[in-house]
Amino acid sequence: MATDTGPIRLPGEIAREPTDPFAAALDPRVAERLRAWAAENGATAEQLGSGWHTKDDLWSARFRLGLPYSRPGTWWEFDRAATAAVDDDEATLAHALARLDA
């Protein structure tokens, strides 16, 4: 489950173990697209962290970036895309990625 406090694992879900839903791989194209957009829009290397390969990587970066509260409105679609990627919401993800390109 994704919340506004970082990855929260339910009972029985152990970080970096097979039971961890945040250990699931991200689509590399989506991860690179979001990472590149964030860098182009002012995110620092420290905020970006290492590569975004898993849902945990992306969700943790989201909070290092100050989302959802510390960024201007131009980041709204990025936040929607990140949340959709973690939640496996393909329709919202596609819409948010298209809006990032607009």
C-alpha cells in the first residue's frame, strides 16, 4: 500500500523479501522517464538518489523530492505518475506521463 508517509508494509510484508510489494520492479522506461523529468525540473542528484529500479526506489525518491507538499504545481503530474506506477494503475500512469510531455 502506498501512503503519504513512505512505504508502509502490512503485517507479514518484510522489506527486500519476497513478501515485500515495494520490491517489485518498475518498468525501466517509466522509471527513466520520471527520473529524467525530475532532473530536468530541478531535482538534485541527492534527491534523485541511485537508480529507480523498484517501487521502493521510486516511492522513497518521491519523499526526498519533497512531494507532495514542497514542490510547485508543475510537479502534480509527476506525483500522479509516481503514485500510479507504485499502485500499478496503468490508465492513470499513461495519462500522467502524457501530461508530463505536454
